[in-house]
Amino acid sequence: MRFVMFIVSDPDHTATDAEAAPSFDSWHPYAIERGAYVEGVRLQDPDTARVVRVRDGRTEVDSGTFVDSEEKILGFAILECGGWDEAIELAARNRQAHIGRIELREIHSMGGPEG
């Protein structure tokens, strides 16, 4: 099963949470060693985002993210896991699960060449 792991900021964490969190550099090698890491990226600051939509045939572009929230998507990773339990275990090892949030979503199969 493939999952997208959205890495999200969250100001609602304590200093104790941050102290107990694993290092940023420990998760990536662990996920690669497990054979679960497919791809991932860190995103630029949310202030650089643009929201694009087409209404009445006109393209509208707004600056910033589409959600006005203190929580921001910081990046994402694509994971190949045996199921939800493995995906959750990997997400829980990521530092951001301790000082932010991780959202896991199974990737929908579009029925293309890869399934």
C-alpha cells in the first residue's frame, strides 16, 4: 500500500515533547532501510504559496495557502508500506509527530499501469 505522509506544523507542543522527539536526521535513513521511503520533499515557506482556481472562465490567483490556519503543510513523503500499522509506526518515528502533526492518507489507485 502506498501512503502520502503530510508533515504539518503545530504550535501546540511542549518543550518536553521537543526534547523527547527524535532528531530530524534519524527518520529518513530508517525509512530507507525499511524499504518504505519512495520520495519526499520539504516545501518552501507557506507565504510563498499561490492558490489557483478558475471561475467563470477566468483564472484567479491568490497569495498564501488556501487555509488560514496556524498549522501549515511543511512537506510530504510517499511511503510504501505493508499496511496502516507500518505507516503509523513510521509516522510516529518522525520528529514532526512529536512537535507537529503527521497526516497519513492512502494513495488512491487510478487504475494506470502501476495499478
